[in-house]
Amino acid sequence: MANSDQEPLSNKIGLIAGEGEFPLLLAKNLKNLNYSVVAITFSGGQKKNLQNLVDKVYQIYIGQLEKLIHLLKGEGIRELIFLGKIEKSLALRFNLPDKRALELWQRLSNREDNTLLRAIAEELEKEGFTIRGPAEFLQNYLVKEEVYTERTPSAKEWEDISYGMKLGKAIGELDIGQCVVVKDKMTVAVEAMEGTDATILRAGKLRTNAIVVKVAKPNQDIRLDLPVVGLKTVETLVKAQAKVLALEAYKTFFLQREKAIELANRYKISIVGVK
């Protein structure tokens, strides 16, 4: 449910929806809380998915910042939530930014994910919008500090988890990625633009029985881009023959939890939430 410390400005809210199931879950929750939801998305497929879940949905190109602002103001939106996956490599390859987005892009000290998302959020806040975090409405999907699977990591695996957490925070400090793969206190793979699944598969070509760690970046704005895993993540671990998935507790979303845990148990993979 919505955080009582931050009362809604109105019953109308804008959802900036990337790809995947998560924006759809959020849309359903918002409707259950009696919000009127206006969604902005970037693909025809996701627009179709959202149509029966929200009051209104628009499709624009990534990089149409001025159009985004115009649509939101036209709908009387004052509060916004960002959620969903955006393929950065595809966005850079196939979308042309408008004048406002291009000016923002040129002002950035770097173009890594956290920096870019923060800059967009700040630009929207200058226009009078309030950005709210999805965790306010999706507490049940946050990872807790516990072992989720039948198999608990071994003492040696816990050592690798601890090492991977430190390494994950270090690369996060540089705003590179949220996922690292380690084995025997050695770095096997580090996530960059390719995303978590591709990182895990690349690691599987180098080492089996590895430990996959996913953490929030130390300077992460918790309203934007918190780590997300789900059934597909565990399917990727199976393909890569990895043995542990360690997730930062209270800062990672875990979707399709029952199916993911069932699959992990079948292949004796450990899934743990670590504070």
C-alpha cells in the first residue's frame, strides 16, 4: 500500500512503463488502491498489455522528453512512477532524442544508467512533478533477509557471497551495473550494458557452480531502477550451471517467486536475501 508518510497529491498518477511484467503488476496494484492511472510506454506490445489495466495509455519513442512532459501535463498528472526494463543498447541504436532530451544528454558528466535516470527525474521535478518509488506500492515483492530455497549455501559459498557483495557495491559506486558473478573469490563476470541474464550466461562459459550476486548501487535513488529478478533469472542460472543467487535484501524485487523457487529447488540452486 502507499506510504502514509507521503500522502498522494491526487488520485491520478502517471506510470512510465518500460518492458516486462513488473509495470503490469504495479498498474493492477494502483488500480486496487483507487488510483486513476495514465501510462506512458515505449513499445506497441507493452501498450497492448497495459490497455486493460490503466485508464489511458500512450506510446512514445524513448528520448521524446518534451512530448512526455506535454502528455503528462495535458492529463493533469502531478505524481509519477518509473518501472520496467528499457534496453539501453536498443534505445541508443533506434531512437532519436528531441531537442530537450539532447540538451540534457549533452550536459551529463557520464551516461551510465543511474546518472541518466536521475537527470531525467530532476528534469521532471523542475516541471513540478513528484517522483514516487514503486516500493511504496509493492512491498510484498521486496527480498527479505532469508534463505528462500531448500539448499542453504555452503560455508565456502557464503564467503563468495560476501566477496561478491563487496565487489557489487564497488562496481555500483562507478554506476556500471548491479550484478557480478564470482567463484573462489575471483571475479568471473561484471554486468555492463548487456544486462543481468547475458552476464550470467557469459560467466557460465567460464566457470560452473558460480555465485551470482545482485545489489543496488550505493548511490541508487530508490525511486528509480531497483534490482529485479524473477523466473527468467533462475532459468538463466540453470543454463549457466550457477549454484547461488544472492540478492540484496530490502532493495531487490523478486517476481514469480513460487515458480522461481520451485525451479531453483529442482536444480539445487540456493537463493538468499542478504542485508
